[in-house]
Amino acid sequence: GAVVSQHPSRVICKSGTSVKIECRSLDFQATTMFWYRQFPKKSLMLMATSNEGSKATYEQGVEKDKFLINHASLTLSTLTVTSAHPEDSSFYICSAGSSVNEKLFFGSGTQLSVL
Amino acid sequence: AQRVTQPEKLLSVFKGAPVELKCNYSYSGSPELFWYVQYSRQRLQLLLRHISRESIKGFTADLNKGETSFHLKKPFAQEEDSAMYYCALSGNTGKLIFGQGTTLQVKP
């Protein structure tokens, strides 16, 4: 079945550094990628939607200069948390959809801890 | 192992029939369970969460800790309920684990 690979699964970084999270669709072309943020025991929060080759659409309240999303190919999208601070510590998860069917496939998530 | 299982890939019912989308989980603590819905070519939306005990669009879900289940139910399905439904679990670490999803098809 279709697989979405998300790396790294866990990252610990110092405040002020940037962290890049990759999301790859392994056996299908992901025309749309969604990036979510998850706080403990809370509902998933959509951060942005990206379509291959175009700029990402950010949800209200999400800083696009802080959370850089690149979807340069049909199999890869990246989320870069720039100048990370402790409040950015969270679980980030991507999901990918293809134009062939409407099912979403989820990455395994990235636990970001900013010290 | 932490896991969410939705055993049915596709559930097809007629309009007006009862619906039950199954979700079983495996988690060694006290998780929070969610149901998310994705309507045709739209973004994923939160449908309900067990902690709020709400009924959204006629759907309910009860957390059964003994059976480790969180099945989604609706007494009378409507055509507009046709969508993808995802069961998800969130634990103390914040990690969110999704089930594989179930396509609900409500036929007229």
C-alpha cells in the first residue's frame, strides 16, 4: 500500500537553530501535502497545505516565515522550523494525497523538542 | 505497541440505515481518541473527540476501555455523510497515531 515516510522521527535542538522535517511519498505522486501540528491530548491543527510547484497556503495564525514549506516535487515536501524556540516544541505530522484517489496517507510524525 | 486499527477499508450502506465505523486501539496509558473526517477533496476535519462527549452531525462515539474501542456510530446515515473517516489516538507525548481510514459510502 501507499506509504509516506517522514524524517526525522525525533529531533532535539537548541533554541535559535533551524530544523528541517522531510515528508516523502514512496510509491505514489503526492499532489497535495498537509502539515499538521499536534499538542499533547489536543486535536490536530492544520498548519498549511501545499500543492506541488506552488506556494503553500497557510492557516490563520501560522507564521509562514517561521514555518517554511517547500513542495518542490511530487514525492517530497519539507517543513523547516526557522529559529526554533521552546514554544515550537510539538509533534508535527504530514499527510499526502494524490490526484488519483482521495485517501490521505500519514507520515509517522516528528517529535520536536527545542531546548 | 501503540496502534489504531480500523478493520474496514470500505463501508457501504443505504441512506437511512445505521452506521458503525469500527476503531480499536492499543495504548498503555490513558489516550485521547478522535474521529476525523475528510469530505471529497477537502481538508481533514475534526469530527469529535471522546473527552468532549459531543454529538456532531448526528455521530457519536463512546470510548470502551475494556474493549479498547472507539467506534463511530450514527443511527440514520445521510448521503452527505459519504467521506473518509479516520480514527486517531493521542497520548501523553503528543504523538498522534492514525488508523488506516474507512471510506463510508452512503447510497441513495
